[in-house]
Amino acid sequence: MDEIKNPDPVEKAARQKALSELLRSWEEEGDEQEQKETWEILRKALEEDPVSI
């Protein structure tokens, strides 16, 4: 749990990149409306805690 609260910057950047790649893959498949809703939720969360790469 400490890793989530105080993540290593390198690990945090790696998770951010993995999330970005996952979101891109979702863009190509599945329900479009659900993807838009999910993207909005994730985008807002990322805006609250941006990652510098």
C-alpha cells in the first residue's frame, strides 16, 4: 500500500505509460459509449494527479 501512496517516480511513470497503452488499445475495440465514459473518468483522475515523464 505504501507504493501506491509514495510511488517511485520511475515505477509511477511506467504505470502511467502502461495505462496510456491500455487506453489506446481500448479505443480500437468494444463499446464506444462505454469507452468514452471510462476515458472521461480516467482523464479526470489523471488531471488530478499528473505524471511528469
